[in-house]
Amino acid sequence: MVKEELLKLLEESRGEILSGNDLKDTLGVSRNAVWKAIQLLKEEGHHIDSVKNKGYTLLKESDVLSVGGLMQALGAQPSYHVEVLKEVPSTNTYLKESDSKKNNALVFAKKQTKGRGRLGRSFFSEDLGGLYFSLLKKEDLARYSPSYATIACALSVRDALSEISGLPLSIKWVNDIYYEGKKLAGILTEGTLEMETGTLSSLILGIGINVNTKGFPQELEDIATSLFMETGRTYVRQDVAKNVLSHLEKNLLLTKENPVELLSAYKKHLLYLGEEITFLYNTQLRTGILTDLTPEGHLLVESEGSLITLHSGEISIRKGEQK
Ligand code: BTN
């Protein structure tokens, strides 16, 4: 389709002016067809400037999620099967409920109506500049150690976002990315088991990042933030996804090859280390000092004179004493 081909050419030369004549020749269509395709791309939200007597340019900050743009950004990375959905309840659920999805299926949603987080919580997923996607791994799972998958994912998101924004970000055990007390991103990893053998048959890595979000509903105002709100800059989400995925592929391999290295990198950014935290233990709200991360990726907490290991996926922690 002319529109997709045209977008590819514009993406390849982002920020540069491409002449209408060259475009029509390369695409083998009329000038009018190029003009029409440009209008369609503009309607989809792409920021394209028409420069009189010169041609067209896709602005550097233009940020629309599209299959073409993502494929271009992801380049030589593993053969992802990219889908971009306008709206879906949850990209994790979408992958979980479909048997026909291939290994490396990579699903993005502009909006999720039932974005899910850990502990049955919801994740704010309006079409307001956030990046919501899930990656399916169902082949060669023996290369990964699933118990470290969330840790690998959280570290990848942290490192990628820190690199892109320059912000010193932290990880709130086990799966949240924080900046100055506010949540910037969350991760939900889910697996399916082969019941007969008890082996893992698929791994779904779901990532939600507040990228260009300019504000949150009142109930989230004090606890959520975005890259835009912290830096005043707009980010191209396909580039953010590319950066996260390249860290993720590397870190997923580390789960098996070198979990010690993975955990040590994770621990460097662990929030509340050495500080007092509140946590739920045997249905009791307790306080203690977050002392260490165990080699298994669990938390070691000193509370009322004893050391407690927090390893349940059902535990949430927060800073300080419960009032
Ligand atoms: C959390 O807050 O505990 C984790 C949030 C994870 C959100 C992402 S967005 C893409 C994927 N789809 C979902 O429903 N959840 C994850």
C-alpha cells in the first residue's frame, strides 16, 4: 500500500525533506497519490510538514505507533511479529487467550480498557501517550530461567528509560519503576504451564510505561508520573520500545547464563535498600528494614529481631512505618 511504503521512506529519513518528485518515482505512483497518502498519514496523527516547492518531512518528534514504524525501529532485532491494536482489554490477556500466536509475537495497544498489574491491580492505560505492550516467548524456553523473568524485565525497563531520559530511576521490588516516589512503569510477567510435565510452555512479558502522558486522573496524581512530566521532552515510543527490547533480550539470557550478574545489576537500583519498609506478612502488616536481595531474587527483611524472606508474588511493600 502506498501509505505504508511512503511512511517507511519518511521514517528512513526522519527530519529530512524528501521531494514529492523523488517520492512518486520511488513508489511508482502519481504525485496526487503521494499527496493523498500524506493526507492519510496526517489524519492518523503523524506529524508531517509539507514544505512548499521542496517536499515532505516527518518531524523528529512525531510519535504514532504503527507496525511499519515499529518494524523500522526494531530493525535487526529478533524476528518479532508486530501487531498494533487500537484498543484491547489487555495485551497480556490478548496473547494468553490466543493459541495461534507465534513465538516473539509482540503486541502493542494504543489503549487498554482493562490494563492489569500485579496483585489484581489495574494499570492506567488510556490513549494519552503511554506505551503498553506484551512479548510472547514460547520457543527455546530452556534458555531462560522463568523465576528471574520479572527481575530481567524490570531491570531492562529501568536501564532503557534511564538511558533515554537521563533520569536516575529505581526499581521497587519486584516490578515497578520509580522516580522520586512516583511510578513511571510497571511489568506483569505471566507464564503458562504444561500440566502433564509441569514445564513452562509460554512466557508473556507485559510492559506499561508512562512515556508522553501529560497528566493522570486525580486518584493517581500523587503516585504516578511520566517521562514527559519529569523531563519536559516528548519521546518517540517506537524508539523507547526498541531500547527496552534490546535490553530485555540480553537480560532474559542472563536469567540462565549469569543470574548473579543480573541480580547484582538489579540490586544497585533497588528502592528502600537499608531503609524501613511496611509489608504484609501472614496477613499482618509489619515494619522492618530491607536488608538484602537473596540469590533467588527474594527480599530479606529484618523485623522484630528476626530475618524474614519475602518471596511471595502476593506481597507488596511500601516505604516507612504504617500510621
Ligand atoms: C503493575 O503495575 O503491577 C504492572 C503493570 C503492567 C502493565 C502492562 S501494560 C501491557 C501489559 N498488559 C497488561 O494488562 N499489563 C501489562
